[in-house]
Amino acid sequence: MIINHKRRKFKVTRLLIVALLILLFLNADNIGRMVFPVPYRQIIFSQAAGTGLDPYLLAAMVKTESNFNPGAVSIKGARGLMQVMPETGRWVAGQKGVNNYSHDLLFIPEKNIQIGAYYVGHLLENYKGNTVMMLGAYNAGTGNVKKWVEQGQWNGEKSRVDRIPYPETRQFIRKVLFYQQVYSYLYRDQPITDK
């Protein structure tokens, strides 16, 4: 009797595990979207469309920079969702003809993403569409990327990211590219909403 009870319990447990695995498999995208949400998706997609950028790249940058916290401030003073430096914000405002720029605008999600997207587009243009070099420059500055390339430390290729002398920049590039792949897979068929 005890053996039959144990066998039955084992079979039920095994059946529950199989059912759970099937359920997880069938709902993998929904579970993935719960684990990797994209707050501010509508703003991100709108700014990406307006600048010709990949919305999943922008979402990945926001995730990596601030984890979608609009009030984030770095040790170096970068602000908001895309961790825009105040000087960069002022430069972008000047390029766009915005006269009433204030560093506080960097805490407003729409303004921060608008400024960040413009700057990303500018960097991509400077680096002839090389996303990896753009990410290096976004994180470490254009001067550092120029120095690394000129000194032969890095050639701008993804396969050589490990040669970048700044661990933070190496990690930033890898994380953004990872999240970009995750978001482009999970949200490929999703409407552009913040839900």
C-alpha cells in the first residue's frame, strides 16, 4: 500500500512538472515580457521612428542606463532614463534650436528620450552606422573611442569589445546588445503601447 501511494504521488508530481513545463513553453513570450518589461514603450518607439533608430536599441539603452528610472542620477551627473549628461543635453538643445533648455528637462521621460535618441543618431552618423562604436562613445565619450582606435587598442568591432580598456564600457556594450536582442524577440509582434 505504501509503495503504491508513493508511486501515485511520484506520477502526479511528474505529471505536474510536465504540465508546468508545457505551460511555460507555451507562454514563454508572455513570461519574458513580464521579466523584461518596457515602460515608456510608446515614447521610445515614437522617438525611434522620428530619428530612424531601432526602438529595441533605445529600449535596451534605457534598460541598461537607468533600469527605466526617470529620476536616476549617476555619480558623474548623468540624468534620467538614458543617463544624459547635462552638457550633452545642452548641446542637443542647441542643435535642435531649443532656447529654454534646463537640466531639469532630463528628468522628464519624453524629453530625456528625445535628447538621448537625437544624440544616439548623431553618434551613429559619426560612426557610419557602427552600433558598437556608438555604444562605446555613448558610454565612455567620443574622445576615448578615438584614442582607443588611434592607439590600436580597439578596432570598433563587436568581436573585439574585450580589448576596450574600460570594464564599464565593455559591460555596457554587451548588456545593451543582449537586451536589444531580448526586446526585439519578445516585442516583435506587440503593438506600441505602455501596457
